[in-house]
Amino acid sequence: MQVSDHIQVKVWRGDASGGSFAEFDVPQQPAQTVLDVVTWIQRHADSSLSYRFACRVGMCGSCAMMVNGIPRWTCRTHVNKVVQDNRLTIEPLRNLPVIKDLACDMSEFFDKWKRAEGQFSGTDTRANAVAAISPAEPTRRAANAAIECINCAICYAACDVVKWNPNYLGPAALNRAWSLQNDSRDRCHGERLQAVSADGGCLSCHSQQGCASYCPNELNPTASIAGLKKMAAGAFMKKKYRDRHG
Ligand code: FES
């Protein structure tokens, strides 16, 4: 816990064409989160500051920002855990275009979900009985392990492959694809596997584990992507065998 009752906060201000840091002196409060700090600045120091949040309880994923160089969900990040020498530096998420100040354009992030066939495709209707899926089934356990993603894009900001290769689908889209590939009710496994095996898909991952290190929900997209790689390799070998032996 810091001794001073104020924090020196540098906040990135600007848009897609560029910008610079502005400095603010913010009163420190007990149990204060980084989102509280940004909100204080907007309400008391500069009402033109743009940022994004909704739930304030770690559910919606909209409040992610870079805090002292690390991507974090700011509504669940207490200042006293991350403040360094009584200073905070707050920037928009890495690897996404900036709209204004701390608000990023999430279009490419969600477009990649679409490219990875990240939507559930079932064929059952209300007329069908509810599918009986045992929670103990290995595929259900694999799906469950990946399912709690809140789309905060922290993994996307943490990923160096995304930075180097803008075509790469990224950890969140691939993690989503993995959870659907393990959902026995889904009917799109073949198309999805093709989508995530294409250029910029799972085979582009270098397994550096930045995504797993920073995911606020403690998911492991690297493990999900490894599962997709194995699935893609298995499908490739099966096809080779079929081509050779009919
Ligand atoms: Fe919803 Fe932070 S405001 S996760």
C-alpha cells in the first residue's frame, strides 16, 4: 500500500492519427480500481476523456486497457496491486486501432471470431428433446475449460503473433473455435476446422503463452490452440490415408 494519498496518472489521449500522454493527480481511495481512477479523471479533471465500460464486475469484458504496460480488466484491478512508485500509466489496448483515447475499435477482433466460425450451429429445434450431455464427457470438459471467455481482448493485446501478423485470428477466436469443436450439438465441425487451419489460423501460434498469462478468467487459449493443431493434423493424416488407400 502506498503512503501518499494521491497517484500520478499518465493517460494516453489521442485518436488513430496519433496522440500523447496527459498527466493527472488523482486522490487515492481504499479498494480503488483502475477503472475508478479513469472515471475520476473523466468526472473531475477532463470530461472529454473517452473510455469504455459497462458492468464493473468482470462480466462484460469492455473495460480492458494497458496498465503500466500490461493488459488488464480495469474494473477488477485494484490500484494498490499495480501502482509502481505511486504512478500509473494507462493506455488503450495494444494490437487494436484506437478510436479515441482509451477506446479501441473492436471490429477486427470480432470479425476474426466470424472468420473462425465462432458461432454455434445446431440443427435441433424446439421440437427435439434437450440433448443429454454428461458433464463428465471428455469433450464436454474440454469445451467447459474454454467457455468462460468474456471477449475482453486482453489475450489479443498480449499476443506477439497478432502484433507481427495482422492476419492471425488470435487467441480468443481460436479458443472459441476449440470450445465449439468440442460441443457435440454443433454441426459445423468440418467447416470450422478448415477455417482455423487456413492461413493465419491455429498453425500460426508460436505457443508463447502471453494469452494464458494475462487472461483475467484464467483460461488457457494456448492449450485450446494446441488442441486445434492436433485436430487439424489428425484430419490431414486421415485425408492422406484415404487418398492413398481409398
Ligand atoms: Fe465489465 Fe470491466 S466493466 S468487465
